[in-house]
Amino acid sequence: MNETIKTQLEHRTIREFTDKKISNDILKILLDVANQTASSNGMQNSSIIRITDQNIKDELAKIGNQEYMRRCPELFIFIVDLYRNYNIAKEMGNENNIMINFDKFIQGFTDGVLQSQNFTIAAESLGLGANFYGNIHNDTKKVIELLKMPKLTYPIVGVGIGYPNQKPQLKPRMSLSNKLYTNSYEFKVSYLDSIKDYDKEMRDYYDLRDSNKRSDAFSTQILKKQGSIIKNREKMFDTLEEQGFVIKK
Amino acid sequence: MNETIKTQLEHRTIREFTDKKISNDILKILLDVANQTASSNGMQNSSIIRITDQNIKDELAKIGNQEYMRRCPELFIFIVDLYRNYNIAKEMGNENNIMINFDKFIQGFTDGVLQSQNFTIAAESLGLGANFYGNIHNDTKKVIELLKMPKLTYPIVGVGIGYPNQKPQLKPRMSLSNKLYTNSYEFKVSYLDSIKDYDKEMRDYYDLRDSNKRSDAFSTQILKKQGSIIKNREKMFDTLEEQGFVIKK
């Protein structure tokens, strides 16, 4: 096992950081890695907004409802960006609606997620800790206003990085026997039975986010997390249309 | 610069491979890395289908319209999978439509893309080459039929890996000055001007995929690639609904 894979298998979310600043040289390397990431059709339909303004960080933490987001030393928001290429085409007299349809949105979204993961591993390989902030989806409309994002752009995910000030337990994952299939999708007789051991593992796991209490069983978490609703997350669709993406023909 | 970052900055798409088999030990490590990847809310709403059947590979290559896909030694299709957790909740008597709405779809989609990137870097760190297959989006309905995927699942991206039999040039990327902003989105006076140097760089770059011809300028590629249409890609939305995802309330 090499250092890269060791880093990857040691991945855990870091939410608390020391005061040590990340040097500009390191930030440049991480961003270069993000930029070298594969991109759908080579179109590079994503961009990155670095948040250095504490007020904006505070607002994002409010939207995301995760107070520790305010304290992450460096915060980067990855966004879908069809605005750039659309404008290049427009200046060439050739813009059209195909360029901004849902398929192209999905391509840009994929590009940005790939970049965020590549960026994160690079950071972790240098001893930094990282936290993905999917919480910006709690209210993408507010995020768009806050970051003054134009039409044809959309927030994907945030990544906060810094030098770790905590060493959480590795969070258990559901076994690959539940997630990996060969040649076609494979079914279980009982899904609940198939995660029995995992349910127990999760109950024994301490999530530092939740004041050192043990976790719920995974099945209980599904009901709480996946079965519950954050109102503005339901509006993603409307916001996509307001942002000018062509959803249906 | 460490080995991880060196690997990341050397990323290039590999389309042709030697006959050398990837050992089961290595495959296991790569899949373990995928499984340790961060996941939205810890819900792990993605799965992986390994394609070992040459007939299925051939069919996927036809759908994707990329002949070399047939020859990739190992092929993995990452998919959104809300089916698993929905069934766990159902067995507990608690399923509801919130669990399968568009927000949850996007979370599963993000999880799968993060995994595909993590998997790819692990492979590259071991000297393997990789190719992302976004081309499965050419006709996701056919992919779903071919892989016998149930409702509440959806194809995200394929990754083909093997030992490289080519060493393509590094593909130039648009400068970060076009993609990186601070605190809010930043605009250009002319987007076409801002990529002048990049246009020239791309013209000088040889894409091995295209029989060793030089590439088009990036701006020309936008018109060809982003401005053109593959008919069934337009149906993503209908297919999402057929797959049972709740798109609108």
C-alpha cells in the first residue's frame, strides 16, 4: 500500500482546526490539482470561489446550519459554470440553448465534484484536514445571491480545509457486499437483515460532531436524515430554472 | 511535492491498455478506497457495478459511441442508489417520498462522483491508467435496461482502468485566472480575449483519440462539443421520472 492509498483509507471529516495558516504555495498546488482534474468533454464547466471574507463565511454557516463552518481556515465553493463558455460562444455569434441544457448542467456538476475530491485528497496528503459542505444546498438561492453568481452558474459543494485540531474515529462504512455488483444490479432478500452488523457498528461509533455521544444505528439514521426535509432544498428545481438552465425542451 | 500530488498533476486519460491483468488484491484496495470516500450525510446512496461480461462492455461501447471502451480491461459503472436505503426504511414501515426526491438524487449523484475520482487516483497511484466514461449518458435508459437497474437507481459515470499502453501528452487546462474567484463571482470584459493563449495551446496539443491530429482551438471545441446535441441525452429528465425519483412536489 502506497502513501496515496494510505491517505485515502484514512479519510475522516475534520471540523476543528488549529490557527496555523495554510501557505500560499500549498494553496496554489491544491488549486493546480483541481485544475488538472478530468473534465466532461474537456469543457471545464466549473469554477471555484475562495471565501476569505469572514462575514460571507458566517452567512454560509447560517445557511448550512453548521456553526463550525465559520471557523474553517480556508473555504472553497465549487460551482457549475456554464456562463463562461456560453459567453465565449456568444462573442463568436454562436450561442444556443443546447449549451445550457440539463445535460450540460450535469456535466458541469460532475466536473466540479471530481475537482472537489481531487483537491481534498491533495490537501489530506499534505497533512491537512477537510470537510465537504453539502449543506450549501440548504438554500442555493441565498448562496447564489451571497456570492453574486450570475445566470448559468450553480453551487455544487464547499470544501473547508486547515490543519486538524482533532482526530476523530474512522467512520464505519457499509460493507461492499451491499454496494458492489457484477454485470447487473443484485438484490437482497432483506435489506434490513443485510445491514445488521453495520447497524451495530454505527451504534458503537462516536461522532464528534454530536458532542461525543454514540451514534444511532444506520437504519435509524436513514429515517432521521434521509426521511426528513429542509424546506428550501425542495426548491432546487425552481432555482435551476431561475438560473437560466434549460431543463425541459 | 509528494507522490500523491505528483500523480494528480500527471493525470491524463488513458484509452489503450496492455494485456496485463489487474490483480484481485489491487481491485480490492481500489474498491475499499471508493468505499471510504466521504458521503453526503453519511447516507452512502451510491453503488458500483463491475462489468466483466464482454457482451455488456460491447453494448456500453455502442451506447457511448467510443469503440475503445470495449477494450478497457476493467470497467466500473458508478450509480445513484436510493433503492437500498428506501427498502431498509420500507422494511421498517417508514418509507416516504422525501427519501427519493431530487435533493436526495443529487446527494447520491455527488457521492458516486466523489467515489469515482477517489477510485481513479488510487488506480493512478499504482501505475494504472484510467478513463472516465461520461458517455453512458448518451442513453441512460438503455444502460438501465442493460444492467437491470431497478427504480431509484441511475447511472452516473463509468471508470475504465488497466495498465497503460500509451503515454499521451498532458492536456492543457484553461488558466485558473479564468476559473478562480474570491468571495464573489468575477466577470471578464471579453471572455474570448481571456482564453486567447489557451486557444493557441489547444491548437498545438495532439489528442491521441483523434488519430494524432492537432486539436481545434478551445473556442471552436465549445461550438462543436457543447453546442451540439446527442438526442437521447435530452431525455435524462423523463428517465429520472421513469426511475421513480420525485422531481417536483
